[in-house]
Amino acid sequence: QVQLVESGGGLVQAGGSLRVSCVVSGGVFSVYTMGWFRQAPGKEREFVAGVNWSDNSTYYVVAVQGRFTISRHNAESTVDLQMNSLKPTDTAVYYCAASPFATGIPSTTREYRYWGRGTQVSVSS
């Protein structure tokens, strides 16, 4: 079965940087469009960034554009999210998700089949 495991979360001060990673096992990583979502307490899970399986294209929500960078490493079956200039509003549990053979870069939770359990990112002011 396909498993996704996130790592790299932690506590950082506003303006700092953090990199969260996700390793995928039990599936064919190279055909998965990978996405990062986040969920803050009391809020819905929201799309943050994604990278396509076929052309390596990326997409980011406006809130993180210019600050976050998503990258995939097929040989290692991993996807990373580099987060710079962090803000307290970035505080959330960050989840990685996989969408096999996706067209483009889906941005809704329903369009992703496999999910990790999340890693906490806390940004203090």
C-alpha cells in the first residue's frame, strides 16, 4: 500500500525558514502529481503548492508565492517544500498528498488519492 510520511516540521520565528519533506513508498512515485496542503486549527485544509508528475510544472497559492518552493526528487521518491520568510499565518499542520496521473496540478483535497499524516509547523511572532 502507498504510504506518505512527512518530516521537518518544527517551531520557527517569523521571518525564518523551514523545509518540510515527504517520502513516498509502496507506489510509483514518478506518476504522482504531488501536492502540499496545510490546515490550521478551526480552518479547512487548503492547497499550498503542487508539482506535476509529467512536466515538473509547479503552482502556488498567492499567499505563498515568492516565499515557498516545491521540488520533487524522483530517484528518492521525495517531495520538499522550502518555506522562507515565514509568517505566523503559515502556522498549520502541513500534509503531502499524491494524485496518480493527474492532469495539471489539482488544488482540491478530493483530487488526491494518498495522504500523509502531517507535520506541525509553528511560526512565532
